[in-house]
Amino acid sequence: MLKCPKCHTPCSGLTTLTSEVLEVRNKDKTPYLRRRRKCKECGSVFPTREYEVNELLTIMSSVNDEEIDLDANQTRLAGIVNDIEQDLIELLEWSKQIDKNRKNLNKHKNKSKKEGSDVN
Ligand SMILES: [Zn+2]
């Protein structure tokens, strides 16, 4: 069962009672759909991946296969690495945004303090 990694609340599939799908990505190089879910219980955001069953079986069997299709695996790997890279870029953007918001908030706090003393 798919659960929130933080609070372990089970995620529902189609209905969005306990988790909400924020984004769905379907890229050329990756053999899966990537969703970003938000847990409605704790607000935690986490990614999930949806594979076509045969594709997943191929991936799983290739792990034990002695004649691994290196090219196919490299393409998959490149796609996954690219995906992780995108995640990191996104995280960096978020952290920049959070930093900016924090600075603005502090500026605003200081400003309203000053303004407050002027008025009084
Ligand atoms: Zn949760």
C-alpha cells in the first residue's frame, strides 16, 4: 500500500481524500510517470512513479539477467539521473525562494517596527 513516508497515512488512488496530486510529469527518456503528491494529513510532499507493468517486469528481470541490455539500461539510467537533477534544481529553487521570503519577512518586521515607533 502506498503510504505517506512521513506520517504513514495510506494514499488513496483516484480520490484525493488523503493525498493530493500536485503535478504529473511524463518525460521522453523516463519509462514512468512521475507524480508529486501532497499528504493531506501532514502536508508532506513526496514523489511517486508509475510504471507500466510489463516495463517494470523488464526492468526487474534485467537485474538478474546475465545478458543485460546495457544500452537500454543506460538510457533508463540517464533518464533517472536527469530526473534527480531536475529534483535538485527544483529543491534549490525552493530553498532560494524560502530564503528570499524569510529575508522579506525580516525586512517587513523591521520596517513595521520602525513605522510603529514613528507613529507612536
Ligand atoms: Zn503524511
